[in-house]
Amino acid sequence: MRTSAEARLADGRPVTLRAVAYDDPLAREMVARVQQEYVTRYGGPDEAVVDPAEFTPPAGLFLVAEVDGVPAGCGGWRVHEPGVAEVKRVYVAPGFRRQGLAQLLMAALEESAAAAGARSVVLNSGSRQPEALALYATLGYTSAPGYGVYAGLPGAVFLGKGLDDEEER
């Protein structure tokens, strides 16, 4: 996983990526921000069941990104099925968007999932998150089979990506 010395925003500010428990107060604060974003965009929070224990290393991970000591974003992964990690709760606070933070988070999540044995990753997004969908397309994600509570629902978008051919690691 990248360290704060390697991870920088587009404006040069260093980013600290810190692994925290999913039920840590800081993680809960960031997840609440993610859920509020879903309420704004979709009219309600994400209803997918999440067990905080699923994000505990080595079978999962939850990261909080800090810039100048300020929580700026988050994201995590958990085991979806053997060899496949599911990315969840990727979020960047409005004041830190369009600075490359989401790419840094995704790279760290993919790298750590691969190091834990995942050969691919999947995620669920939605049609009302065009910025996220554009990011995932840029990162090489393509359409994947639906799963979970949103499988088959209009507007649900399921994406995946193989990890074994990553050149940037």
C-alpha cells in the first residue's frame, strides 16, 4: 500500500492513508458522509448489509484518507467470494474532489486486496454517480454480473476488474 510520502494530491499536498476499523469513530463519520451522499442522490441510504468485521485485515480493509490532518475520503474492501474482493464506501469530501484522491484510494484498495490474495475486484455503483462511473471506467473497470440487494434494479451498475495484470504495482 502506498504511504503518505508517495501519495499526493494534484496540488502537491501529501495524503495520509490510514487503515482503521470500520466501526472506529472516524470511519463511522466518513461512512455517515457516504450515506448522506446516497440520500442526496438516491433518496435513501445504501441498504446493503455491512458487517464491520468483514473489513478487518487480512480479509478486508478500510482506509481513511487525510489531507493536512483533515478526513478527506475513505474506502474499503471485503471478501466477496474466494479470490474476489468487493470495493465499498469509496467517498471523497467535496472540498477534495478533482484532486486525484479517489484514484489514490482505489489504487491502495486494489493493491492491498491483491496482496491479500484477491485476483479481481467488483463493486456496485449507480447511474446517479456519473463521476464515480467515469473514474471506474478510467481505471479499467467493465460491466460485471449483479449481486446483492441491488441486483437487477434499474440504475444499479455493477463493475469489475482483474488484478493480476496490473502494471502499476
